[in-house]
Amino acid sequence: MDGEERESLPRTVDALARDLASERARHLAGVEPEPALGRCYAAHAAAARLENARALRDGGDAGDGALAARVAAAWAEWRAAEHEEGGRAAESAVVVLGPDGRVGLAEAEAALPREPDRERRRLLARAIAEALEGPARHREAAAEVRARARTEAGLVPDWEAVVEGDQLLDATDDAWRDLLGFFAGRDPGLAAARGGLSRADLLHLLAFIALDGLFRPAALTAAVRSAAGDLGLDLTRLRIDQAERRGARPGVHVEEERVVFAARGGLADWADLLDGLGRALAASLHPPHARDALFGPALGSLLAGLCLEPRWLQRRLEVERRQVPDLLRALGLRRLLGLRATGAALRVATEVERGLSGAAWREAHREALGAALDAAWDGVRASRDGAAAPLVARLRGFAAGERLRAALRERFDEDWWRNPRAREHLAGLLAAGRLPDAEPASAPAAGAALAGLLERGAG
């Protein structure tokens, strides 16, 4: 790598990140069924060249270590790009033979949590799992190739994060089981379920469809605008694609400053959309090569945490104060679902980086998710959690975001989101693109605090 290439490398890294994000976002939105990721890597090859990563690593210049790791990771991803493309294309082409006939995968997955009849849910879930076999083979191959490449590149698994994930599971066990049992006991279709809950049952239960009248799309739009206005967040920097196309993957997906939002309906969209907007906003303010990896997930977690602020929730939903505790428990239980799934999947994904593969990988994932969530899981879904890095970011972002939320509450009172001084403080963090220097936030401690909030039903 000569001097000119070294000087231009950060810009090349940024261009690669943005091109990949655009291609992946088009796929998630249902626009591009067969994304061309390999073409993006070839166009910006210097940003994904192993010898460049090694030259940076050996150069000894301050700040080169993070860039070297990013280039090395991109090299490993390039090795797996063909399989990733195959998996995404296969998912776009999948036909699910459900109880109502043939539907696309995205349509089936969106319908599953909102299917009220348990037998029809079972049939649809089985059909989805069968349809996922083809895409899963591509995704599993991508993960295995990526794992070998990361080892060759000298990228080592983050075992400290794995331990944090295990400890978070321990810290939230009682709250998860108590609240899950409480809500399952109130559902006539699940209260006496023999053989325990399935994944489909769990998703249906935690969709909280009975609350749809409160968590309306119009109320969500107003809540987002209010939060952005109160906190001084410029959402015009973002490209928000409210995808309603057939093939758009359900939920909220962030690719750089682009948010792809295919609504699930009801309560499920609220925290997810706020989280996604926070992550995208952080990405829009600083170039990829210079970005703090934790700041975006932390900002997303902070905004999602508004849904656990009793006064904010009461004001946004226009409900009586006595209704708030149960609403907090419902929103908090959904958050625990994501956190516990992350903690369980992280250990398995890290083992994949060490060589776990095939049937053993699927079984490990099925057992880990089943034990963490008290519901029977599908091993075919293991490849959806095949990369450890996004799971680490989610876990540590939650911890950092919750610590920031606690600090804002202490400094600016319980209504911190309405305090102009909190807005100024947040503007400074956004400009810096990083959190205040401090000891690393503890995911287990943040999980324990969340568990305590849910047990009380108030903050």
C-alpha cells in the first residue's frame, strides 16, 4: 500500500460501507430481490484487502488499529459475499405453503405473530421453517466462510461480551419467567398449553394485539415527531423507507443513515422504530471509518428507552396513570425478549467463529434460544444469528444507552426528554459522536435494572 492509497483508504472504506448499505437496504425493502454485494466490494477493493489491513496493523500509527480491523472484517465479508447474495436471493424467491395457500416469506413472517388460532399458527410456523431450509444453507455457508476468513485475518472472538450475555441472562431470569407466566396465564389459548410454548406462541403473545387501539400508527408518528422535536434530533438527515412492498422484510432495519420500516402493527413497532432512528441518526453524522461503534447502538437504546419512561408513555398514549404499569410490563417484556435472544445467540455465534457448523450449530442455537426464552425454537433459524459483531453491538449498546438514560434522569429529572438542557447535552454528544469517557457500561447491571423496573411496573 503506497502513500496515496493509504491517504485515500478511509474514503474508500466509507464508500464501500455506503454502497453495501444501499444494496442491502434495497433488498430489505423488497426493491432488489437479488442484491449484488460482490460488485460493491470489487469497486472498492482497497477497503477489503487483507494486505492493507496488515500494513495498517504493522504501521504503528495511532488510530490505525480500528481502521485495520474494519478492513480485515470487510475482507472476511467479501469472502462470504457470494453466499450472502445467494441467501438473500433465495429468501426473496421462497414460497411458503401455509394454511391459506402460497405466500412469500416476508408476508408469512409478518402474519405469524398476528394469527389468533393456535393450530393455524403451528401450521404456518412449520411451513415457514420448511421454506427457510434453502436460504439457510446459503447463510450457513456464508457464516462458515466468514469464520475461516476472520481467523486468517487475525480477528479474535470477543469472549468478554459472551460472558456479559450469560450474566444478563442470569440477571433477568426471574423477571422474564414471572412476566411471561403472568401474560401467558391471561391468554385463554396459551394458559393451558400442553408441551409448553412454541416460538410462534411466544411471538403471538408478545405482539399484544389487544393493545393495538392504543399503539396506533398515527400515535407512533406523533410520538416520533414529538421525541425528535423535544430532543433536537434532525430526522431530515435520514432516508426513511416505510416499505409496503411485497417482499419487504417485517420490522425495522438500519443500513447507515437509511431506515427500512415494514410495520408489524401495534406495540411491536414503537421501541424498534425509535431504536432504528437513533442508530441511523448517529450514522448520518460521522463517516463510517471514524465512527464509534458503540455510539449508534447506545443512542438507539436511549430513544427506545422512552417507551419505558412512565410519564412519556402516559403522555404519548393519553391513558390514565393506573394503566401505565401494565403497559410498561408489556413493552419491557418485548425488550427482554430481544435482549435475552441476543445474549443466548451471541454465545453460539461466537462458537461459530471458532468452527461450530452444520447440525451441531443448529442444535446449539435451538437449545440456547429455547432455554433463554422458554419456548421451542427452530434450528433452521441459526444462520439468522450467524455473525457475532451485531449481537455484541446490540448487547453493549443497550447497556450504554441505559446508563446514559439513567444519567439524564439524574441530571435533568424524570422528564429529561422535555428539558432544554438535556437537549443541549445530547447535541454535544451527537456532535462528538461518542459517549462521555467512563468505565464500560455493564449489560448485566442494566438488565437487572430493567428487570426491577418491570417487577415494579413503574420507574
